[in-house]
Amino acid sequence: MKRDSMYRSLESVGQTGNRPANPPPEEPDALVAHVRVCEGPGRQRPGLLGKFLEFLPHAGIIAVLAGLMQFLNFQCPYIIAWAGFAAWACYFLAGCTIKGGAKVIGCWVFGVAASVAIMELGGALAGKLGATAAFTIAAGFVAFFVILFEKVPALDMIPAWFIGAACFFGYSGYPGMTYKVSVPSILVTCVVGQVFGFVTVLLRTKYGKMVEAGEKGEPGK
């Protein structure tokens, strides 16, 4: 009896009362368990390989922009590729927004100014104290005041100060370099880096929405 009851239960699968549960015309595969769970035979979520392939355009966007940064390095004397990559990264540290990018530029401006102050103060003290003592005191003295800007909302991104200063010091070490060249070069490069950051977010967001729309079966926007 139990076995007959089990068979009758299996035979009743897919029925509503005494009538078969016929799928609607727009969902002919509704009785297939996998399709039913995935809500139709349309585009399914990609597996590991599919996700990797979908991500390739993101890498392509960065590759093209990185190549463009290097190209500009050779075409424009005021753009330094390695400093541009640092400025580009700062855009993301600042929250990936235009407002954050503007803050980065302001912090780089003041970071470069602080660097010039260290070089000038150290140079003025070097004759009496020696280079080691002079620049040690100069760096500590200027850094003390830099940290106070943590309480100034528009300039409180202290890491950007230090990154801008590091880029300035690095470029100032080139043979024959002067403030007339190094200061505008670092600041122009910083602005270019923020533009690259903005374009990166714009393009990746656009592509991400296209992928998401495709998964939902909607036209990309």
C-alpha cells in the first residue's frame, strides 16, 4: 500500500487538482526544474570563466589609459608619467568623485609648497649646521605644520600632501631641474591624473551598467 501511494504521488507531480499544469506559451520550459528555478531559459548568470571574460573590458579600459599616460609623457614636457600614475591613484583614494579629485589637486599644491619650504629652509641652514642637520630640522619643522591641516576640511587629505611632495622631490632630483619647470610639471600632471581617474570611473560604470542590463535582459543604457 505504501508503495502504491508513493507511485500515485509521483504521478501527480506537475498537476493542479486533476488537471496537468500546462506552462504558458512564453515559458515553454517551465516544467524543467533548472529553468524554473532560474526564472526562464534566458541569459543565465555567468560562471567563473564568463565572469572573467566579462571583466576583460575593465582591464582594457585601464590599459588604454595607461598607454595614453605614457604617450603624453613623450608629447608634453609638463606631464610626467610616473607622477601621473600616482596622481591617478589619488583620485580613488579620495573617493572616486569630482569633489575628491579637486581636494587631491589642492593637497598636491600645498604639498609642493611645503616641499619648496623644506628645500629653501634646509638650504638656508645648511651653511651653519651642515646638510644633514639642516634638512632634518627643516623637514620636521614643515611636517609639524602640515599635520595641522588635518583640521581643515578642504585640505585634510594628508596622504595626498605627502604623495605630491614625494613626486616633487623625485622630479626635482633630475639634473639641472629648477622650480620653474618642476613646480608646474608636477601640478599639471596632478590635474591630468584626476582627469584619468574621472574617465576611469565613467567608463567602468558605463560598462558595468551594460553588463547588468544584459543579465536582466534589458537594453544597455
